[in-house]
Amino acid sequence: MTKTTKGALRLMTALAFTAGMSTAVLAEEITSMAILTPETGTDYGWNQQGIDGAKAAGEAMGVEVIVAENLGYGDVRPTLRELAEEEPGLIIAHASGYNTAAPEIGAETGVKVAIVDSPSALSEGAVVDYTASGHEGAYLAGVLAAKMTRSGTVGIVTSGEPPSWNSQSAAFAEGVKATNPELVIRYAVIGPAAYSDAAGGKRVTESLIAAGADIIFGQGNGSSFGMLQAVETTPAADGGKVMFIDVIGDKTPIDKGYLLSSVLWNLTPVYEAMIEDIRADAFGTRNYGINLADGSVALLKSPHIPDDVWAEVMAVQDEIVSGALVIEPHFDAESVHALVTGE
């Protein structure tokens, strides 16, 4: 007969409890996260929406948010290491140029990271991608442009050809052509990564206006301010206004009467989903996106859009949300070139 002391019994009970816990899914807590952006969060666009979205998600989910902004497009490894020392539960690397460095430093420091424009980097417990594509909203913007153009020519100006921009350019072109196949689409890229090039944005937009465009769909971060300046100062061929359709943010507070609309992104639900997945021990099992159905993508209704035109555009939106009309994203530049040229 084996005699068991009270101390041994307590030890065995503790070990049994620990073993039981090891077979259960343990929720991971996250109390802080960090976001890095290449420009300041005052651009009414990519950087501001990223920072605002992170702050809103943090407030809703009880997570402190550390912001590192205006870091440029160079090597951010030193900043990533510095932030990792704060031991955040997540680092959001909010630029396509950061999608190599962030996973490297994440692996080096054991910090989870979220990146853009690299869906194949998905790694369980380590890396997720949120290549946000507002292509459904961009399709609606194309429908709107087709209904509002006077000249029969619309333009697309981009600050580069990253996957998010490509998907929106392609969908915009599809929306235009689906509404009126006879319309002409002019397409121009400021440079390979001219995200903050406002002067280049102005110059390239002026060239498309000179080529007959009276509506410009612009994608550019800081360079979009140059695009907007061009439409404000350069009349269309008929002497009337050139109108601007923006992306990601809402420039209404600085509009001088030329902002027709914007494909709005709301990244708050995306970041909230990341936090939820961390707490559910599911981080790195999926990537994230945005869409019309959940409101993370929307088309801005400005005072410059007639009610009857808006009703027609919203009817198309209803088709997309219901699934009757499916807009497939095209993330490659070649698809964009083919769509805008009609080849």
C-alpha cells in the first residue's frame, strides 16, 4: 500500500491541473500595439486612415496604440527594433515598402506583425497581410465618372503601381466601360514609388487634362494634393471644371468645389479583427480585406453629385452587395494597362 502525504497530493493536483490547461486553447492577451507610417497622419488618405483606424480599434478593444509616423520609405529596421523593445502585442507596418523588414524584425524579436501587399507572407502566429482593396468602391467611382463626364474622357493618375492601386485602377476602368463602352480612359503613373510627390502629381494630372480628361481618379497619398491642385487650377477643354475622385480618405474639409467623390476606406474593422484573432490564438491563419458589404469601403456622396445620378450609382452598389454583380480584383499592372487601353 502506497501512502500519499497531503503535500504530495497537493503537488499531484497542481500537475494535473497544469496538464489539463495545456490541452486547452489559452487566450493570448494584447494590451498594446504599434503602427508605422511613411508620412504624417494628416494626408486625408493612406497614412491618416491607417493611424485613425488603429486608434479607433485600440479604443474599442482596450489596446494602447503607439504611433510612429513620417518615417519615409527607406530602411525602417532600426525603428522596428526600437518599437519591439516596447513589447507590443502587434506591429502594423503600414507601407508596402515595409513588408520585407517587418517580418524579419518580427521573427528576430518575437513580435507579431501586419504588413501590406504581400499576402503570401502569411505565417501562423507571426505575420498577416491586409492588402486592402477598395476595388468594389472604385468600380462605383467608375460608374459615377462615366455618368458625369462631359468630354467623354476620364483620367487615372497613380503614384505607383502597388497591388491596392492596381486593383482600384482596374475596377474604375471596368465601371467606366460597363456604363459607357465608348468613353476614353487616360492612364498615367507619376513614378515607381512617387507617393509623396505632390509636384509630380500636379504635372501628370495637368497632362491628362490637356489630353481631354474632365474627371480625374487619383491615387497617391501626399501626391494627391498635387492632383487636386491641378484640377483646381486647370480648366477642362470646354472651359468648365475638372472634377476629382479621391481614394481612402475624405478631403471635404479642404475642398474648393472640385472634389466629386472618394473611395473611402475604414481600416478600423480590419485592425479590430487582428486583435480578436490574437486573443483567440488565431493570428496568422488568415489575411484581411475590406468591402462594401460591411461598410469598410464606401463611396463619398458630395454636393456635386446630382440625386438622380447618385441613385443610379447606389443601385449598382446594391447589386454588388447582394452578389448579383461580382467585381474581381486585379492586382497586377498588366491587367490595368489592358483594361484602360481596351486590348
